[in-house]
Amino acid sequence: MKKLIVLLFGCVTFTVCLQATPPQDPVVIGSTLTTFSVLAGSTVVNYAGYTTVNGNLGVSAGTAVVGFPPGSVTGTIYTGAGSLAGTAQGQLTTAINDAASRTGFTTVATLDGLHLTPGLFRSSSTMDLSVGAKVYLTGAADSVFIFQVGSALNIGNGGQVILAGGVTAANIFWQVGSSATLGTTAVFEGTILAYASITLNTGASLAGRALAQTGAVNLDTNAIVNPGPAILPGHTPPALSGFTCPVGVALVGVPYSSLVVPIGGTPDYTFSVTTPLLLPPGSPAFSLDPSTGDLTGTPTGVTQSYTFGVSVTDSLSVTVSGSCTIAVTAAGDQADVSILKTGPTTAAPHTSITYSILVRNLGPASAAAVTVTDLLPAGTTFVSATSPCSASLGTVTCSLGTMLSGGSTTITLVVTSPSGGYGSVVNTAVVVSTTPDPVSANNSSTATVTVTTPSIPTLSTWGLALLALLLLLAGCSVLFSRKAHL
């Protein structure tokens, strides 16, 4: 009895243990949706850096995909309602409805330090994981975790979702009522099913899927790995067949964090670097977490490519080995492209709105393949844009080529305001470059124009007097006309 009391006291003192009942089946992810690692409703933007997406990437009903390259996709990019992305969006609606309809939840708002066993967890508003905090999910390979988030999911910088006991990312689902944000260098597991948008900040890693129904998916030097189909009750994962390497670019003086992610296999995994002397020099030094596969460090010294060996072993003692490469780039080899979009504050219905888009390279290096993308709001109509811009299906694209450090250019964009539905017209422009750009905060700019209700003409005092006189004369005319007929 004393041992039991001690164990219970230890759980309350050092961790918070929660269990939800009843056990849940995996959320229904359609066969087409399963293949997508990134899916957005409006646009996918890789603001800066060499994001890697393992799996398909899509946008529907939008068509804009920005920042690939330098980002890379191992699968296929699909855009538009008539593509596989449109099919996937239909299946995403089904998945969101399925996840949102589950019952028998445990209420959770802050994830910090929680040790969760399989089940359903819910917050009626936001769900948060603080900066540097961890949440632990413990179970078996076929265990299912579903999180229902009423509004926003916020994962702080360096926050981590830790799996134990064989739990797989394929069986973790986050249904988000508005938008999800992963902070810099966060390590996240599971499929995000967001109604609006999803943002992965610099260096955040995702073993799962970023699926947004209506808004954008915003990326910045991220590693995203598709977890494959869900593991059904009583089934085991496919055999361990390999692993994906962490992001292949690191910037001198900038903290680096990226995942080695197994392909197949039965958790838990053990990760190791087989040739550590070939890792990039760093302060703090580069190291691979043996239980999570998170490679971290801050590069220093010589800028070159470093190739090192990696080994992954699963719980069945199956081992796969291979090599990975990280190219270290010096600060002097980095660009800093920025954008500022301005326009009028108000406009009448169905009139021209003229925007000015200032693009600059703050250096220190030249920026290659500078591209501006502007997704026009619904109801507006493209009129013109200065060369070298073109418009297609509501997306304006300007390919500016190489921009020297300190260089700038201004684009003039003209659209026609909506003819009805008065209110705010919110228009965002994005700039990217294939040259490493560690500052992503200035890579987008938004201008808001209020479309005003048509004004009703008013009469001055003299105008009112004249109107009264005209009405009096008209009345007299009618009176005289009647007398003449008597």
C-alpha cells in the first residue's frame, strides 16, 4: 500500500498523467489525402531556406506554390480544384468532421509536461505548449491520440512532442478550429487538420502532415516527413526500410534543428551518428538525440559541405544505415530580401486600386531568382502589373532575377475592386529567393483597402428650395389643368 501511495504521489509531483476513455479508432484519412504531407486551401509559401517535404504537396482551390525551389518535394506538386489536391481537400473535410465529432474526451488546455496515454483530448479554445516544453505520448504502435482544439494550436519555440512505448506519428491527429503555429526548432508529431492556416517557423520539424482547409501553409527551412497510413488495431507497422535525412543547409551562427525520421519500422527507435568527426563544427557542437532523432547545433568555422553516417535501429532490432549531408553557409553568402506593399485606404466599388510593391535586398550577398507572388483576393480583378509580372487564375507572379545587395525595384499592380460585398480587401504579397535568407519576417507584406458603400447625393439649402419650388409649380400646373376641364 505504501508503494502505491509513493507511486501516485510521484506521478502528481513530477508529471501530470492523464488518460482519456474510451479508446479511439484512427481518424479517417482518405487514400489520396494520405499521400499529401502539405495541403493548403489558398497557397503554400516557403519563405526562406531549404525546406524538404517528403510526400506530395498541394493547393486547392488556390494554385499558388511559392519558394520551391529552394524547397524540395520528394512527391508531386498538385494545384487547382481539378487536380488531386482538389480530391484531397474533399477528403480533408471528411477527416476534420470525423475528428471533430469524436466524444468521450479529457479536457486539456496546456500540454506542458503532460504524460498522456491513448485517447481523446479537448480544449474548447486554444491548446498550447510553452517555449522549450515537452509533452509525452505513451502507448503502442496501434495506439490512437486525437486532439480537438477549439481555436488555435500554439507550439512554442523548441517545444517537443515525445513518443514512447511504440507510438507512431501516423496515429496522432490534431483537429484545429482555426490555425496552428509551430515555433522555431519545434519538434512535432502527427497530422494537423486545420480549418484555416498552418505556420511552421524557422527550423521546425514535422513527422506528420500539415493540412489546411481554407488558408495557407507557411514554411521556413523545415523538414516534413509523411508518416504513412494509420496503424489499425492489432496491426504492426511496415518493416524499417530507411530514413530521411535532416535539412541539408545550415547557416553560420544560426541554431540548427532538424529530424532524422525513420521510414517504417516498429517504435521505439535508437539513433546514432556513425562518423561524428564529419559533422559540421559547431558551438554548441552538433549532436543527435539518440531517442528522438533530433540533430541540433550552431555552425561555426569553415563553410563547406559535411557528409556523415547515420544509423537507426527499431524495437525489433532491425537496423538501417546511410549518409547525410549538411552544407554550411556563411553570413556573407546570405541575402535578405524584403517587401513592402502599400495602397489607398479606401476605394469605391468596381474602381481601380493601385498598389505599389517595393522589393529590396538588404544583403550582404546577391539574391538569386527573386520572385514576388501576389494572391489576389476574391472579388478583385487583375488589370495590369509592371514587367516582368504575369497573372494566371488570380495569382500575380513577378520573376525579378538576381538582385544585388542594396538593390531594389518597385512593382505597380492595378486591380479592380469588388462590385459588391463592401468591406475590407486584404491583399498580401510575398517575396522569396533561392539564396539563403535567414530573415523571413520581412518576406511578406499586406495592404488593406476598405471598399466603401456608394454615397447617396445630398442637396444643399438652395437645392432644397429649388426642389420645393418645382414641386409647387407642378402642383399648380395640375390644379390649373383640372379647372380648364371643368
